[in-house]
Amino acid sequence: MPKYKASPMKNLVPWSTLQIVGFLVLVGGLASVMVLYKQDQVYKISKAAAAVLAHEQIVQGGSSSKNVVTSQSVAAEPESLYLASISMKPYREVTKVEGLGLNWTKVKSQCGARNTTGAELWMATGSPVAAGVVTATLEKETENNVITVSRFDGADLTNPLGTTYGVNTKGTNGSCSGGSDTEKYAFDINTNPNSIAYAVVAERLRDHEPQNGFSELVEFKQGTSNGDKAGIAVISKSTAVGGNLRVEGKLNSDTDWAIIATSINGLAGTVPTSPTAQPSSTPVSSVTPTSTPGATSSPKPTATAQPTPVMTPTPVPTPIPSLPPTSASIGIWSSKEELASKPMSGDAWNEVLKAANGLSTDPVVDLDDQDSNVNVDVLAAAIVYARTGQEQYKTKVVTALRKVETFVPKGRSLAWGRETGAYAMAADLIGYRTPAFEKKMRDMAETYRCSEVTVGDHNATLLEMYLKRPNNWGAMAFGSLAAIYRYLGDTQKLQLIRNHYVQNVVGPMPATTDYDKDLSWQCKENDPRLINPVNCVKVCGGKLVNVEGIIPDDMRRGASCQADPAYTNYPWGQLEGLTMAGRILERAGMPIWSVGDNAICRAATVLQEARFGAQWRAEGDDRWQLPILDKACGKNWKASYTKPEDKAGLWQHGKNTGWGYVL
């Protein structure tokens, strides 16, 4: 963006001293108050004086087995504040940050209390030479590294940051050893008026949820092995009044986390905009422009606060050329026509929109990473595009799908089951159909082979693995295969996988299914089932145990049958795949909800109605299933989640799909 500048205006009334004249202009369709002043016979408009403090862009990057990590390209804008956040596994000091032709300085570093991770925050201000990447160099090679770079407009560049805090499980400025893992954090920071609180959470392999009104700008991980992963979440919250502010959030399980928190100072007299502003159902102002894929930064709202904030779409540097012709949507997960009647407000919309906005314009597609959220974020962007018609969301989806077309998987079929189906559903929602993508979907189902599962004398495909494994591995494959075959219009294969599920539930066991491990949770060990039939009790450990609705091959992964079993999350993993397949097959005219005396609903009832204790209820990224299960099972389980952060989780995603907004 060029600096604001006007040519000399000799016919103006001469000024003897500096005079400030406020006037209203339109820049990019937004009303902004700017200042005109005389300097060396050239009248200039100060961008800083005109800007409202706002988060404009965030990009990310990752590396493995290196001592450097590089971000995606960042826009070059004059008079901006740039913040680079780096996390790693294990913690290693960052020795330098380079990029954009700017001088980067370290703001703060904080190790985890067991030194398994850490966070660093670096800052640069000024006018970049050109758009480009930002690279951080670490003192030593690590297992995995992640970096994010944020750009802010309207910051007070003479004093951009307030007090900066480092916190780990041992407290403020906690030491790097002797700590214990936790899943929650809460601490206070001091903020100035008209500022944006900004925090970096080094989360390792965990999933993060901000609380106390903070919004998550981005969250992602690097690495294929859970124990070696580096993860980062960046959160923010606007504050007009300043003072003490509680930074609060939680992870989905205990870990050795580290956090750096600060606040970005705005210019005196300005009010910060919310970095995660959500749209109202109707336009707030007729001068608000529609962002286009060619935009390099989000439009800036006026300094006047609105009762309902205006959506700030994620900036997209360049549209993808030659998009394939749009085909008709089948409606695998939802359709444009159905979504047209859904409100663009409320928790369900806010969550899917946040994910769509948080999706990078150059997403990292990895079908071998079973913990990657890119697939579900791509689905979110497809949903938002189908609802709004805004092309920047479609462009993000197309970018990801083209990467899927060229990706060659070499990992585990569990990852393929978790990751692939969401891409097929996203392609359907935006009408994306190419020979290369169709072939990739077929190959994911029937060509690529997983080294960890064998069938006969060869390694198994995803389809073969589904036909063999009666646990969460098979169920995740079931969900993705349902999406793939529905996308391909392969009714025969869709019927095959449905019939296999039905026979596994109602019996007798299909010949391909392999129940070769602990059968103690089975109602009848000589007649094993995927989900136990109704009215089944048995003696386990000398006690009578109600095993109706139990998913035996996932319960045995925690312990053999007993009256007070140790908690395991595997049954919810099975239900994630079954819930996904259940919705897809119902919409395809092949319903399975009622099969086996409502077997899926009975299995969910065991967990959600706490037969073995409250710890078995859906938490974390399992909660997305409840709105769908409520509808299918005639329940209202979601009503028991009353805390704001828990209610939000109902409308988020899981490991394979999500976004109850489509209901």
C-alpha cells in the first residue's frame, strides 16, 4: 500500500503555522478520519493518524529436525507492527529473526517448566522493503518448530507494547525444570487503554481453547509423532479501558506449556477493533466493501464502535488462476441451498467462521498427520463460502484441494481415515471436481497401503482396514469412505461399507472382521459385535456389569471387563467415525441410525449418561458430535453444557469433521 501523499497545492490559503484540519474521506469504501498538514510544501496524510488499532494478518510456518523455521509470506505495509512468535520441541533459544528487511528484536522468551517446549516473541516495526517470509534461527536443531507472524495497523510505534509476561506451570518467569504438567492456565496482565491483549501459547501436541473472551487467531502443530510435536496457539482480546486483564484458557489434556502475554498499544484516542470480529446478519453500513481475493489486507472499520461488529475476512494475497468449472453439489455434509436459511450469527456460526478466517491462504495439507486440523478448517471455509458466496473462502479451499491432489501418503491408515473425508465434503460444497481429485479420493480408499495393518499377505488399503478393524481405526475409515464414495457417486461401494457395518452390529460377524484380542467386553464372546445388543449383562471380576451398548473393541483398550473400568477416550473415537458416517449415509438414502436397536445412540448413551462415571462424557474435540447425536437420537445432551467455553465446543470440530452449524 503506498504512503498517503498529495501534490503541492499552491492555490490554498497559506498557513503561517501548522494547522490541523479534520475531514472525512472514503478509503477503500470505509469512512475514516484523516489529518491534513503542511510539510515542506507537500501535503501528506498520515496513515498512523488515520488507522484504527487492528490485527490485519497472521501467517504460519513449521519445520522438523532443523534449527530454522520460516513463515509464509507476510504483506509489506508501512508503519505497521510485526510480531513473530516461535515455539519448539524441546525448548531452544532463538538467536535471531530475519525478514522483510526489518530489524527484529527479542521481546521475551519463556521455557516450559520441564523444558519440553517454550515460546519466544520477537518484534519489528517500520516500512518493509517488500512482502516476504520471516525466518527464525535457533541455537540448536530441534525435533519440531513452529512460527507465526502477525501484522498490526494503528499501533503506537513509539511505544508498541505494554508489559510482557512469561508464564509456565511454575508461575510467572517460571524455571525450566521441576515443573508438573497441567491442562489449564489463568494469570493477570496489566494493559493500557485502547490496546489489544496478545498471548502466545506453546501447547506441544495438545488442542487449546481460549477463555475469558479471548479469541484464537491461529492454532497449529508441526510433526508426525505426538510426543515430538511442537504446537502454538495465538490469542487476543481488545480492551478500551485498560487495567488488569485475566489471560485464561485450557488444553485438552495435561502438558508442559509455556505462555508469553503482552498488549499492543493503540494511538491515543483510538479504540481497537476486535481481531476476530463476526459479521452481523445484515450489513452495518452501505459503504462497507466486500473483500476480494486480491486484497492484501482486511478492510479497516471506522473508529466508531458498532453494536454488531463487521466481519473482517482473512486477507488473500492472490486469487488462484483458472479455477475448475463448478459442478453441482451432491450435499454430502450440507448444501448451499440448505445453508442459505442458516443465520449468520450465534455460537454455531461464530465457530465455523473463526475457523474459516483462521485457515491459512497457503494451508499445509498432510494426510499422514492424524492430528492436523487443516482438513476440518478447509471444510469450515467451504461452509462459509457456500453460505456467503465470498470468493476468498473458496480460494482457500481450492488451494488445499490442489495440494491433496499431489500428496502421496506414506503413513498410517488411522490418519487417512481421520483426514481424507473432510476434503471430499469440502470439494462437494464448493463444487470442485477434477479428474486428479477424483483419482486421489479413489486412491486414498483403495490404492495406498498402510504398513501397520496387513490383510493376508499384503499391507491393507483404507477400505481393507475398515473391513478388518472393529474399533476406532475402522470407524474413522468408515466415515471417510462414506464421504469418498458419496463424492465419487459410487453407490455400490457405499452400499458395501454400509452392509459391513450392519452385519457387524446385528451379526453374525463378517468373515473379514478380526476380533482376535480381549473379548471380555463382548456380550457373547462366541458371537462378537461392533456394539453390544440390548439387555445384556454379564459377570466381570465377580460383579454383574451392564454391557449393553458397549463398544467392546475400544473398551478393551483401557482394561478388561470390570464394574469400574479405567477411562479411555477410544469409544468416543469410534463414535466420531460412526456419527460422520451416520449423517452422510442418511443424506444418501441409506440410513443406519436405527440399525441394531439404535446401536449408535445406545453406545453414545453409555458414555454421555455416565454409566461408568462423569469422566466418560464428551469433552474437548468430542463435543461436536452432540448436536448431531441429539437430532438423530431424540436427546438434548448439549443442554447440559452451560459454560460459554463448553457451549462453544459443541459447534466446533473433531478429528475428522464437525461444524454443527449445518444442522
